Amino acid sequence: MLPMLAEICKQLIDETRPQGPIGPLAEDEEETASSVDVLIPTFFSFPTMGAVISLGFVLFAGWYIGSPISTQTYPGVLSGGFASLFGGTALAIPFTLGLAELPRDLFQLFLSTDVIVSRFGTFVSVMHYATIALIGTFAIDNLVRVRPRRLFRVAFVALILFTVALIGIRAFYTHVVVVPYTMDQHLRGLHNLRAPQPSTVYRPDSESETDVTRTGPRLLAEIRDSGVLRACYASGNYPLTFFNLDGELVGFDIEMAHRFAARLDVSLEFVHVRSKQDLLGGYCDVFFNSLALNPDRAGFSASTAPFNQITVAFVVPHQRRDQFVTWDAIKAQG
């Protein structure tokens, strides 16, 4: 592309020169050709406007993950990012993400969007090289003139267009393309996987729940003889125990309770657990609730064998992750 761009720049410069004697004009053309042939390759290694535009991804990435970059950090992030562009965007974007204290893993998102952005960046880069070649050549010939009125007009029109574009895009995605968040409704719309056992649910705000009392824990034979299994539950524990949009008590733990009652061939009464004493006083026969095992809970209740094992994790800022690699490093922080 560069040789073709240099030839076009030379043609544009020649069109602006007045026709004169053959001798001086040939010298001017030779000087013009040498200027263009030097300026374009020289500035080829410098970051172009197309590459600088790619730094806007860092600002977008902060907004995308809900951690927008503060305006106080703009100068450091942009200056550091511009300097790193000498090594290309593949090095500049991860480095700038680190300066902005954003996860470097977002670089993968940049690669997926760069398929489109890089084409636009190439288009802007061609304009960038051509501008340097033209202005540089005319500056060598002392033909550059600053016209404030024209510069102000171009800047004013650009500002108006930029403002209209921002407002238009915001209005378009606010009123035309409306994509509301619906995953919470999807979760609350879940139902039991299998046909549930006959059951009575005492909600936390139900007055009849105060009438549910027991004199003490019951044996398995007593539960079968009564035909009713009383199960405690803790509501609002998504996705284990919660009320769906239809007011039904559902969730993983509730599903377990129904299948357990089906094996005993009894119906269910769900009562809301209020405190630890409810479990000790026979308020319910069984408590289906996914809880982590710890010494405190093992002291007052018996638990089944764990059906799942998970790993303890720390949720920390990305730039501090190296401080939580080992237990010694964690303890050293006090």
C-alpha cells in the first residue's frame, strides 16, 4: 500500500504547483518525491490514529465489566498506552488493561472485535500517512498556512456530528432496541422437575405457622405412621430454596425433599426455619438445606454425606491475585 500511497500524494502535490519553466519544475518535483518517499516510511513505525483509536477499547472494557475507569487515570492510561503502541496493539492492549487495573483476559474480547475495528483502523491509518506526507512536504516548501476560521468550522461541525451520533445511538438502544434483563424472571419461573408430593407450605409471613409445634423429634416409624413429613426450609436461597412467580416453593433442596417423601410414601409440610432452636426442639423432622459443613453446625445437628465438594475461592481485584496464590501469602497479610 505504501508505494501506491506515495505516488498518489505526489500527484496531489503536483496538481497544486503552478506550471513554470521546465528546469525549476523538475527540481521541485524531485524534491517533492524525495520528501514524500522519506516521510511516509519514517512515520510508518510510529503509532497511527487507527492504532490510537484501538485504545478506546480499554475504556469500553471498563464499562463492559462494570468497573469504569475514573477520569483521573485517563492521562496515565492514555500516555502509557500510546507509548506501548510502538510494539503493536497485541502488546499495547494487555499492557494498558494492566495500567487501568482491568483483567488482562479482556484481551480475548478485543481480538473478537478487532476483526471489524482493524479494518476501520487501516482506513484511518491511510489518511494518517497521507496527511503527514502532504503537510510535511508543504512545510518543507514553507507553504503551510494556518487558517483559524476553517479549522474552527471543521472542529465545530465534527463536534456537532459526534454529539448527534452519541445521542442518536443512546436513543436507538434505549427506545428502539430494548433488551431488558430477564434472567431473574427466568430463574423465578422454574418449577419442580418431577411431579411433587402432596404438600402444604407455611410461608414465613403466614399466621398459621405459629400453630405448628412439636413436643420433640420424631422417629422414622412415627413419621410413616402419621403420613406427613415435616421439612424445614430457608426461603430466598437461590437456586436451592425459593418461591417462583406462581408462588410455589421450588429449588434443588425442595426437589430433594419431594423425592425423599416419595420414597417414604408420605405427604409434606414445609415450615420456615426461624432459628437453630427450631431444629433442636422438633419443630421439623428434616431440614433440606445445602450448607457447608463446619464445626459449629456439626455440634448441634447430624448431616448426611456431602453430595458435592467445592473449592474455597477469594474474589479479589485482578491486580492482587498474586497475593492469594498460597496460604502463606494470605496469612502474611494479617
